[in-house]
Amino acid sequence: MAKDVKPTRKNLMAIEDRIELSERGHDTLEQKRDGLIMEFMDILDQAQDVRSELDENYETAQQKINMARAMEGDVAVRGAAAALKEHPEITTQSKNIMGVVVPQIESSRVKKSLDQRGYGLLGSSARIDEAADAYEELLETIILAAEVETAMKKMLKEIETTKRRVNALEFKLLPELNENKEYIEQKLEEQEREEIFRLKKIKNKKEKEEKEEKEAAEAAAPAPADD
């Protein structure tokens, strides 16, 4: 690639500017990458906690619903579920983490009181209420898990993109620019040496010609007359 660059002072200055700009960009991207990794590790810890909580809540919900079915029967459980009138509402917003837009999920009407569930006190039992509580808790954990998992995937994708950009600068662009810089500097030094040699040769030739002209003039001058 270096041989395709014309060895001129102008190109040398342009390449030096590009090297300086690329080095600044490399440093900025490295800082961004490190910051993203730190944020990702925090989200990863949160995701692990949420996954553990999700597993626990799922097991609890399954136990509660199985107990309700065993004690009250499938018909009563299905009837209580069918009585639900107000369904949970999910809204999504976004937040910015180190330049990465991640979702922020908000939920409402997930946890309900007995009268909000629709079946009333007479149409329910302690077992059905416990199962409803467990599944409402499970749903809130699922919503939180969806937010955390999505954020983690987006952060990981941005980290990989930033790492590729850092590597492209560090292992491709900057080495090529430095190679071009060294090539131009070498060629300019060669041109300078050749110019110095040329000027010195011209000077020596001129001095030689002047000397020869002087000697010729002296030889051609008439000898002084004897008294």
C-alpha cells in the first residue's frame, strides 16, 4: 500500500494528521469499550439474580396452582381465572447507557386486590388466592427479566462492534498509516540526499570551470615587458 502513496511533504502532513486523529479515536473507543464492559458486568449480575428469582417464582407458582387444583378442583381454578376483567398493561420506554439505547419496561395492574380479580370473596378460596399471588409475582419477574435480558443482548452487541472498531484501528489502519509515513520519510530523505549531492556536484563543476577559466586567462595574458 505504501508504494501507492506519492512521497510528498503534503502527503506526509496529511498522513500525520490522520495518524493523530486515528490515535485519538482509538483511545476514545477503548474507553467506551471498557465502560461498556463495566456496565455489561453490572447488568450480567442483575440478570443472574433475576434468573434465579424467576426460577424460584416459577416453582412456587407451579406448587401453588397444583395445590389449588388439588384442593378446589380445575373448574374452580379456571372459573377464577376467567373472572379476571382487568388485564396487566405493559408500556416500553428507552434509556441510554454509554450510547446504547436499551428498553425500560413499565407494568401496571399486575398485582391485584381480591375485588380487582373479579371473582370476589365468595367465589374464591385461600388456595386460589395464593396461586393468584404467586402468578402475579411470577409475571412481574418475567417482565423484569425481559428488560434485563434485552439490555444485556444490546450491550453485548455494542461491545462486539466497538471491539471490532478498536481492532481495525489498532491492527489495520494505524499500521498502514505508519508504514506510509515511514515510506514517505524515507523517500524524502533519499530525495534530499540526492539534491544535496546534485547541488554539490554543480558547485564543484562551477568551481572547476571558474578555475580553468582563470588559468586560461592567466595563460593568455601577455607577459610583462623586461626593462
